[in-house]
Amino acid sequence: MKASGFDYLNKITAVDYVTHLEVVYVLYNTANKQMEVLKVKLDPSDPSIDTLIHLYKAADWYERELCEMFGIRINGREIKRLLLEEWNGTEFPLRKSFAWGKDYKKAI
């Protein structure tokens, strides 16, 4: 996509459909004013995806969010926790399986 002129990464996010996770990339071609949305389906039991940091520097924080909030492993880079720095739980807050209302501090 980058070679096709999509020079701006607007967003990376994920969606938990319970049966699978989906990573969503929103890219723009600023010269032609075109937008493209790409979706990648992942297995929720062991989700991983390759980094885009070498193509789009803006991928840094988005990939961090995928890792910390959805539990998606980012291949090709090591991510140190910042958003959930003190979190020791094995659950991920933006997954549908996350037990809201549970006292997560007990896991720390």
C-alpha cells in the first residue's frame, strides 16, 4: 500500500468479535485524497501480527495499544508496557471476555 501512494497511516485499531479478533488499518493517499481500510482476521487464542513501524512511524502507539489492551503480539518489536504499566493480569481490558467490575488490583 505504501508503494501505491498510501503515505499516511491514520489509525490502527482492533475489534473483538469473540470468535476472532480483527485488526483494522486506515490508510490515506494524500496526493489523490483516497482512503483505504484494511482488515486482518486473527485467532483470539494466540493473536499476532507483524509490525508496520518500519513503514509508518505513526504505528508505534497504535501497536502498543493493540498489545496492551487487546493482547495482540506485535512481531518484529518488543513493547514495554506504558498504558498498563502496573497490570499483571492475563486479561485484556478491550476484549469482550474482560470481567468488568472485578477488582484487578488483586492480580498486581
